[in-house]
Amino acid sequence: MGVYEEVTSEGGRRAEVEAALAAVSATPEFVRAPVMRRLLDYLVQETLAGRGDQVKAYSVAVDGLGRDPDFDTQADSYPRVQVGRLRRMIDAHYARHPLKAGVGLSVPNGSYKVRFFSPGEPAAAAAAPITLQQREWQPVRRVWPWIAAVLALTALLAAAMIWILVDPLKSVAPGGLVPSPVLEVQRVSTDGSAEATRLGGRVDMVFGGALYRSFVQLVQSDAKGADAKRGDARDGDVAHADYRLISRVTSSDGAATLFVQIHHIASGRQIWSETVPLPSDDAQLEPAMRPMITRLIQPFGIIATDQRARFTDPAAPGFPCLLLFQDYRRTHDQAIRATVNACLERTSQLDPTRSNILSAQSFMAYDASGLDPANAAALRRQGATLARAAIRADPFSGAGHLALASAFYFEGRCDLGKASAMRSMEMNPYSADKMATLGAFMFQCHDPDAEHYLREAIALDPNGPAYARTPLIILLIARGERAEALALANAIVPPMDATRPYYDVTMALALAANGKRAAAAAAWQRVIAATRGRPDQLDAVIGSHVPSPGLRRATLDALIAAGLVKPTDLPAR
């Protein structure tokens, strides 16, 4: 097939184009870039429908990238930038995996129409096919590629010298981004019974809809079925996996069970297993599997924990930096704050359009605003700008919508904050930290849904941070449900890190509400010790551990109501 051959819905090679689209979309680079997958699918489908020449920047923005109908292509170059990024990703794919059979895809410069090429043809040929006149002169011009190569090399050396002189740190910085690990998910096996076979198919669907939602790992299906062995994936078919998920459903005497294992492929070591009783009601299947899925894909889950033990540089740009950021987000350990900011900046330089990095930088800006009151306004503006950049980079990023929700809540715009929060939760309902954060923000807006999400966060991660429980404890105390408040507080695992003062605040509140004055006073003295004996510093201590300014104020009010703090001890608010 030549590069000019049209492939439409009636064409005989449409199936090859669909196969090429599926192959490119399944690569790790495209798996972690859902915006690029959606854009590529849109451009391919428009081309197959015979509308490739009619695609304009506006339709790319609205139909291909999910922007609002009032998008202004004159004021915003977003669609052209994203198509340029897609073009580079496709070219890089075929540079790594030269086409050996079927059809290749190319998006020529200056066009939104996808061109198709055959094995042996360079992808770039789709952009500039050789004309008859060019063919006639080709033998005479064979010397020109050598001259062009020499000129290009000279220009490259000159550019390198300028780069070194202008920015010597970048010239010696380590290479590319460390990618997320790849999890190979094998099809669920069964004991052969009718019920186990039925449930096994449903479990496959739940895994397929859930596991890809986290940045912690990329997910690929086992290319050869449940009997595939290590190392038999062909080069170019799928990426080499780091972990393998094996699962089996059995049914006996009306009770069904799911058994799941995770193996580290290179070492051959099983790192985790779990057994989950399965309900017969399909509607209850995903809720029954949800805590187990959360343990797999959250930043403090099974795979992330194993990866942390394997890092040689925990601050390396890319995946290690994202996990280090999550460590800071949970512990607020000021000893690693500068390192987290540096590795996020380095990662952003290597990939300026990565939504989860922009979201992390937005969080760090808002976090800094609580630590630096003199520059709080400027830091919050920076946080809001980064949150919006995260959404522009990937409108379908759960992390991006979490950042945008936080920005709205910090601005006191509760309705917009909740709308973004709902979108974030739809995109990833398996993040306990996210639910705790957004539950705390809803609490500050007196949203009745706050309690639901705070309880869900605790159910997904019983060992989560105290700020998931504090607003719920305050609500329970206000309703007179003091015993449950104390039970929630007693269930918190005492932290051994920088979050200990906030844990002690939470314990002091619950103990005081239940009349345990001596124990409450002891917990309160530990908080005072963290302020170096200065109660007027309490606002800063609490603010450094609480994601919501409203929750910080509510916590201080609850401390005053409990008689643990005098209003005169606190700075004017």
C-alpha cells in the first residue's frame, strides 16, 4: 500500500489500520498518555470516515481533546501543540519498533489527516512523498545526504557548546525519565464450574476497568493468555513487564473465592497474595474487590512499596520522584521538601506536559503558602496556575482534577471545587488519600457529602493519615456521638514522623470530648512541645499538616471548645 492509498470504512485494509491503532495505543508511552490515545483514535477515525481533510483545530480541540464548545482556537494553540506532541510520539514509536507487517500511522506536518504507510517505507514518507520530478533527479543528488549530514553535525556541535555554556547544569544532568513499572495482568483462571467461569469473566472486567487508573503502574494484558511464560513476549508486541498479576476464581457449595498473586518477574519472587470472598450479585462485585484494588494501585500499596525498596535514587526524575512526592504529601517531612521540589522541577523540564507532575507542583505551591504567610497570595496564584496547566495537559487526569478542585476550594469556590472533585473521583475511585483530601475540603464548605467520602477514605486505607479522621471526629463530637469519635481516634496508628503533632491534636480532641482529661492533657502537652512551648505557633503547626484552611480553622475552634486552648493563645484570625 502506497502512502497515498485511501483507507475508508469501505476499504479492504481498514482492519489493518484498526490493528495498527490498537498496537500503538497499547504501548507504555501511550498507556500513560490517555489524551494522546484519545486524540490518535479521533484522527484515525475521522480519516477512515473520509473526513481527514476537513479536520480543523476547533474540532480537534472539542471532539478530539474534550475541550468546551466555546474553545477559541485563535487565542489558544492547545490543539496544535498536542497534535505536535502526538506526531513526535508516533515517530518515536516507529523509530523504536520499525514496522514489519501491516500498516503504519503517520500525522504529517501541517495536517490533521492520518497517513498510512507499509513496511519498508519511512513514516516520514507519508508527509512528503517523492514526486516524479524528484525521482528523475535522485541519482544526481546522492552526494547531498552526506553534505547535509556534515552540516547537521556541525550545527549540533555548535548548539551543544552553546547549551553547555548557557546551562552547564542541564548538560551534565542524568538522562531521561524513570518510567512507571509495568504490570502484566493475566486472564482470570477458574476451576471450570459454571459459576466460577461466569464470575471470572466479571472479575476480568473489573480488573480491566480499575487497574489502569493509577500512575503507580502501567498495565498491559497478557498477550498470550493465562498460560504465557516469562520472556515469550515478542519484541515490539508489548513492553517487558516488571510484575505479573495472576488470579483464580473457585466456587464450591455456593461460595465463590478470588485468589490473587503478584509476582516480580525478574526475580521470580511472589511479593503478595490475597483471598477475596466474591458475592453472587454482580452489582456487589466491584465494591468487594475495591479494597484489594486500592492496595495494588495506591502510592503506598504493594507495587509502590516494592519499587521503593529497589530504587537506587529515590529522587530520580519520573516515577521515583512521584513516589517521593507522595511520601511528602502524607508525612509533610520538611527534611525532604527541598529534594521533592527539585526532582519535580527536573521531571517537569524533561516532560513539561505531564499532568501528574504539574498537579504535584500545584500541591507544593499551596503547601508552601501555609508555611510562608508573607508570600502566601503569590504562592496560591502559582498553585492555581499549575492546576490549570495540569488540566490543559490532560483533561482526563484524575490528579489534574484533584489539583483543580484544591485550587477552587482554596479560593472558597465550593461549587466549582466539588464539580472538579467529582470528576477526579470518577476517574480514580481507588485513591484513599484523594478521598481524604477532598472530604476535608468538603468539610470546610459544610458539604453534607463530606462524611461519606471521609468514611470511604478510611475504609480504603485504615492506616491513612490523621487528617482523614479529624474532620469526621469533629463532626461526631458536634453531634454528641463521642464514643464513636474516640473509637475512630484510637484506631489511628500513631505516626513516627512529622505528622505526630496533628495526631496528638486529634487524640486530645477525642479524649477531652469523652471526659478523659488527664490523657487529653498529656496529648496536648506533646503538641505544645512541638511548638517549642509557644501556643501562638499552634496555627502554623496544624497548618503544615492539614490540606484545607477551613479544616485548620475548625480544628482550632474545636480545641477552644474542648478547653484545651485559650482564644488569647492564638493569633488574630
